[in-house]
Amino acid sequence: MSVVSKPMFMNERQRKFREGYIGAISPFYNGIVHIGVMYLVGISAIYYCASQLVAPGWAWLTIIPVAIAGNFVEWGMHFFVMHRLIDKFALRAIYDRHTRQHHQYFTDNDYTIDTTQEFRIVFFPWRVLIVLGIFGTLFGYIAAKIFNPNVGYILYITMVGHYLLYETFHFCCHVKENWFVRNLPFVNTIRRHHAAHHNLGIMMHKNMNLTFPIADWALGTSDVKRSLLGTLFNGFDETHIDPKLKPIIKKFQDSHVQEEKVTLEGPILSSDEQQILRA
């Protein structure tokens, strides 16, 4: 059964976690304000930088290396920070919010939201955009000094644009099934890709990209075994899932296994399962 036709099923473990998480959300939190400010600030920053460009010409080529680098940074942050505990304040907070909360709230049995209040568990807090803006300004300044101001501005535009795309694609992964997420190329690919990532058995090792699964393909962490183009345009096709992963995926969809073999830190895997996932 493909992800697009799979009915959502929430077991008692997931239901209890969701109830506890939602109950702890501040009454002052507003999901629309949360994402509205994020998009307003991000788009405004992009507009400002675009308005400063003067006959950029070849400088537009800056997008290519920055976007590719960003794809691998996205993968690295997800794999090494969001799913590997680094016991330092900010990095620990990222791990806690992602592995201990986001991956308990969503599983591949039920990965959708119902209300705007749940935007809090889907979108990053504003401080992530602030940090990205600081690094974008620093890298843009360096690029402007080495090349020219156009390169610096386009570098910044690409970094912020990549972040907004990340958040938008991630949102498309967690909304209810609809025509848009089912049929739009790239969006349907990343929705299936990310739904599979939320399987509690493979979540620590597979499908780390959340924009385009380029780094997953290059580094061998995609759950599908296809060419790069096949991976990018896979959509909801499940016929290319690595056969070695299927028993692990099926096992950790079982409610009893989730109760016995899953902790806030992730799945308890056998040595054979660990070897398969690290291959």
C-alpha cells in the first residue's frame, strides 16, 4: 500500500504523547503568528537583497554551489545534531525538540496535524531564522569581499530561500492528504520520503533530507534504491524501497513493538538491524 492511500492510525502511545505535548503549549502561542512572522521576515530579507542587485549576470551561478552545499548541511544537521545527542545547551535543545518530541508526536502510522496549534511541533522557533540570518550575513559579506556585492546578496538569498523551502516542504509532509501534496512533483516525493523517515525503526539512519533527497542519495541514506533522477521524482512509489529495510519498517509499525522497543532516544535495535541500517 502506498503512503498516499495509507489510512492514518494513532496508537495509544502516540495519542498519550500528543495529549501531553498539546496540554503543555502556552495559551499565548498562536500558530498563524508563528509562521506569519517567519515568512514575513524571510521574504522581506530576500526582497531587500534582490533590490540591491545591479546587473548580477554570472553572479546568479552562486545559487548552484550554495544550494548544493545547503542540501548537505541540511542532511548533516539532521543526522549529526537532530538525531545524535550532543550535550551542549543549544545542540541538546535541538535534539530534544526533534528526537524526543517531534518523532514521538509523529510516526509513519500517523504523521499529520489537525490544528494550527500544532504548528509548534512542525516549524522551528524564530531563533533558527535569526541564527541563519547572522551566518548568511557573515558568509555574504565574505563573498562580497572576495567576488562582488552581487555574489554576497545572492548567497544570502539562497540561504534564506533554502530555509523557507525547508519549512514549506516540511509543512507539506505533515498536513492532511490533499491534491497539492499528492500530485506536485518534488512535494509528493519528499512527503513519502519524510513519512518513511518517521518510521520509529529507521528514523535515526534513513531519509535525512527535507527539501530534495540529493544528499540522502549521494550518501546512501535514502530508503529507496534508484538513480538520482529516480529518487528526486519518486513520488509515492514504494516499489524501490530497499528490501533489507522492509522487515524493520514493518516491525516498528506494530503498536506492541513501539511500546517495548522504542524510547524517547529512539528504537532499541538488534545488532543485525543496526548493521543493515548502517550499511
